[in-house]
Amino acid sequence: MARNSQDASGARVDLPARPERIVSLVPSVTETLFALGLGHRVVGVTDWCLHPADALARLPRVRGTKNPDLDAIGRLRPDLVLANLEENREIDIRRMRERGDCVWVDFPCTVDDVVKHVGWLADLGAPAETHARLQDDLREGLRRARLRTASRRRCFLAVWKDPWMTIGPQTYAHDLLAHLGLDNAFSDSTERYPRVELEEIAGRDPEVVLLPDEPYAFGPGDVAELLEPLRETAAGRAGEIHVVDGTLAFWHGPRTARALTRGLLPPAP
């Protein structure tokens, strides 16, 4: 790993050769660090870092991704803070850097980016066998995903409600869908997360509608709510409106491999 490298924020970061005290401000990165065998170096995580639950139970929390407790982070004396360009605020990153914290910002936007990002994290000192295991999982996921792309379906993936929001083509979730044989119904959007009306969704005639349980907690009631406005769509007629695991749709790292391997749709009853 180059010690003085440019991160996704455009900053030149003088990275420690072997960071021993890492604070992770990104839930998916936290999970990836543990999957790579680097969990013993993690000294602080956010309230939204949920996996692996048992290992995280003992770790200090530094509040949320959008409102981290900078004083608490400072007291943990990290030699590396890991952040994400979209999940974390620029002002918090700037304040940590101004006081001398080493902050690395990443921003994987495609499945290929995730593979590279996992390699970057592994270079922090992961055991070769754990890195190889995760690489194998990603390769197997990609192999299985290629089998799904022979038949493609138009998909609406929700992000939020009131207002309804979905994904644009510049997002990781868009690229993940493409690998799973699902074509984003709003792939022509110029926004990362466009606001849409129910009439617009119906007009795109999705063949499958996915309602992730995070970041908005979609549930069965939301499926019922969409049955009427989407009744004339292919998804409505076929009963293809599903609540799905949001971590598989939006978290990168080990969950990328799981999403590629299993798909996002719930198993058939």
C-alpha cells in the first residue's frame, strides 16, 4: 500500500504502515474488517455498525454516521479513521483532519470497486487466508450472478418513502442489480437518489419491486399499500412486490458476496 495516497475525497493521506487502532464510521466497512481478521484492531464504531453483533458488543460507540462524537473518537486515540464519501459528512472529516487524525475516505460505487476496496482494507495487515477466503466468496458470487443475467427483469428498488426515492445509475445498488439480472427502472436518472411519484413508478412498468428494510424500514404494510397503485404493472399482476434485506442491497464487502450468491429476492415458499 502506498503510504501517501489520494482518497475518494481528493485528499492526500499519509497512511500508517500498520494501523493498530482503527475507528470505523461505516457499518459495511466495520463488518469487512472483522471478516478480514482485522477486528482486533477496531477500537470504535458507530451506533449503526451492527455486524458481527457479538464482537461489536464490547466496542465503544461514537454515535451515528452523520453525527459522530468527535471528542469520543479523539479519546480512542485512533491511528486511522475509516469513512465514506456519502455516509459521512465532509465537515466531520475536515474537523478530524484539522486536529491531526488520519482519516481515509472511500466510495465504492460498483461491484468491481468493492473487490478493490476489500483488497485495500486487506492491505492494512489482514492474514492472507482471511483475505483469500473473502476473495473466493466474491468470485463465487460473481460466477453465480452470471448465471442469472441470461434473463433480465425491470426492477424498481425503493430507498425511501414520503417522498418515494429510488436509485440512479451512479450508485452501488444500481450496479449490483445489473449483476443480478435486474435492470434499474430509473437507470436514466441524472440523480443518485431521485425522488419519484407512484404514478412514475407505475409508468415504468416494473416486473419486480424491492422494498429494502433499511435505510427506510419497509415492511408488509408497504407491500399492501402498493398493490393498488401498481396493480396494472407486471410486478403487481405477478405478485412480485417484496420486502428484502436492505443490508444485501446497500452494504458492500461480505454482503456483496452474499447478495451475488443468493440474489436479493426472498426464497420462494
